Amino acid sequence: MKAIISNIKTLKTMHLRDSLIKNDSVGQFFDENIATAISDASDNEYTVGGYLYKVGDQLLLLSDLRWIRLNGAMPDSVFIALNGNYFNKTAKEVDALIGRHIECNGFLNASTPIITSNGPSAAPPNIDISLSIVSPPKVGNIATGFIQREEVSLCELSPIFCKNGGAAVTKNNNYALLFSGGIDPTRAFDRFWMDLKGMYYTLIRTYGYTPDKIIVVYKNGRGKDKSMPVNYPATTTGLTRAIAYLSQKLSANTDLFLFITNHGGGYLAQDDPPDVVGNQVGQPITETNPGLVDQTVFYYNNFFEPGASGTDISGTEFADKINSLHFNRLIGVFEECFGGGLLHHLKGPNRVLLSAATEVQESHSDNSGQIDLFAHFLTMALNNTTYQGTIPDADHNGKVSLLEAFQFACQFDTATCETPLLEDDGDGNGTHVPPKLPGKDGFLSANVYLKANK
């Protein structure tokens, strides 16, 4: 039997309802009312259209490519994984198709679903449904607004990354924790690896950190390539081990630099969930509202972890782990959606905290899906890399403060629906335009650098 299904959500819903599971918790992610019952869905050949994208080595078909720009949990209903011999092309040939609308014929395959967690900040259920293509796909036009581009080069962040040697950098005795989960293989966007790698090279080449003092926690514990070592997987166990290692190394004389680039979960500003305990309609949704479900940071394939309660860790729990460490100063950068919530959880004296978005906003990449806007320009700033004629070192003192880096990133972050914040006065409330007055945001960070002041 052959069926034409143009809507990915409809296609997956039918297969779920009739071939896989009967589970009430799936209803929060899949609208069963849109589906017509089809028995033995796996025996049917389907034709489905969508836009082609690639995450790692996995090709995906998406209903709308705008989803790949978001650093939030991409719903299971908007994409399907593709496999089959009809994409056995060279990498260059496949890359030329990325962003284009294609129409595929094939059969559905599915593994046993695992419902990983519940609630509005939870990840979608881990239901591995793919389409095995049985004939050459029809290729259409590129998606409106999508930009095809190669993976970001480190040279864009700083010219010194592409040169051998360079100016000697004083050894830095501080430590760093770089974290990225990504949920699962279909959502762990390649740009997260580039974000981490860019910051890793920045710490080493520009600020004198040594590799043993940079702890990288990423996906399944293996890197996308060999350009950067990965110390631990981004799982419950991996993060616990990373914190344990840092607890033995940090002291009152060392600083900790924390960088998270990842998917984050939470509530958008327009949401006002009356069903959350203590929250009433009309109340603002902020981290100080006791009825708010906490924003989250996602692990990677964490449902395989013994005793894991879900795919993500709440902002409160993540902050508790960081606050258990003893250090002189904390510098935190949070690229994930709803990252502004961590400014509240990690607030305190002698801390500079930056987020790409507020606690009620999603953060975004550029139109290619290759660059996380805030993290990209912040990294450029920390390397004092001129962009469009603007020099990050605004006061020309030969070094870039955290405030200067933040202001530079804000200037070139073109995502209109995210508002980067800086918090350094200890009240937990970030500011988009820091006043730089005593006791206010911007005053401390104007004189904080990633290496000791001279």
C-alpha cells in the first residue's frame, strides 16, 4: 500500500498510535486527533516532504528549518531521521542539498519508545522513528531565509588560531568547565561542538590555560573530531565525575570559568501555566516566582544512565553542583535557551554571569544553523578580534574585560527575540544594558578578565 503524507507530525503520529504504543504521556507531544487510523503502518510505503538537514552523520527531514536555529528541545513531531542507500553521495554532494525541500518515498522503522521525563521543561520522548528511502528523492528549492555555509573555521574567531606559534602567553592556573549535552543524536547540533572548541582554543591560546585545567563534558564522551579532548560524557554520571575532579583541584586562589552551550528547557514569556503549583494566571514568569517549574539543562542520552530520572537537570540542581565547589571567582557563560535562569541560581559576590537569553526566552543560531550568535561573538570578543570595524577592547587598554566582551556580543547578536543579560552585582537579576555604577551590574565586570590583571 502506498500513502502520501506531507506532514511529518501526521506520519509519526499514525505510526505511534497504531504500531507502537498506547501511552497517555505521549499525548503531550503528539496530537492524536490529526491522525486517521492505519493498521500495520510499517508495511505501508509513504511519500513525505520536508527540508533536509544534517546533525553529525544523521540526515533529518524537517517540516520547518527554523527549528534548527533554536537551542531548545526540538519536538519529535517536526522531524524524522532518514536512512537508506539513496543518500550514499559524497559529503560535498550531500552538503549541497542541506536546506532544500526534498520529497522521499520509503518505509517507517521504529524502536521501542522510551518516555524520558514529563512536564513542560522535559524533552520529547525518545522514540526512534526513521524513514528508509527506497527511491531517489525529488529535490526542490532551498528554504526561505536559510543560508548554506561550511562549518565555522576557528580563524573566524581569532587569526592566531590558524598560525603556528604566536605571542607567548603567561601560564594560567585557573580552571574551566565546558558542558554540552544535546539530548540525543538527532538534536545534538554540530554547532555545539564548535562553540566548545572555540572557547577551548580561546582559553589555551589567548589566556594561557593548560589542557589539564579545562574539563570538557560533551555528548557521549567522544568528540566530533580530534581537535579537542573530551573528559567526560554529558550524563548524570559524567557531570558528577567532572564536579568531583574539580573539587579536588579548585581552591580559594583559583577562578572557575563555566561555559554551557546546549539545549535548555523552560517556559517562554508568553506562557502563563495556571496548573503549576503556586502560580496564578497573570503572575509574571520569573525565577523568583515560587510556582515556576525550573528551567533545565539537557544531558545526552541520559535515559540509559542507571537511576536517571530524565534527560535534563534543573537549574537549581546544576547550580547546587557548582556552588559545592570552592573557588575565588566564578565566570559563567550560558548559551542555552532560558539560560538567564542560571543567573538567579548562581548569583553571589565576586561572580560575573552572562546569558544569551533571559529565563523566559529561547536562544538562537544564525540562519545557517552553524553559529550560536551570542557565543560566537562573545568568543570573538575574548580574542579581541575586530568585526565590521569594531574592536572589542573599547577602552584600548590592551585587554578585553568581561563587560567589553558582553557589549560586543550584544552589538552583533542579531536574534531579535533573545535578550542577552549580564549579572555581576549579586542580586540574580541580569541587565541587558549594564549601568556600570557602584553596586550595579557592569561595575565588577568592567575590571574582570580571564587572566590576572597586570
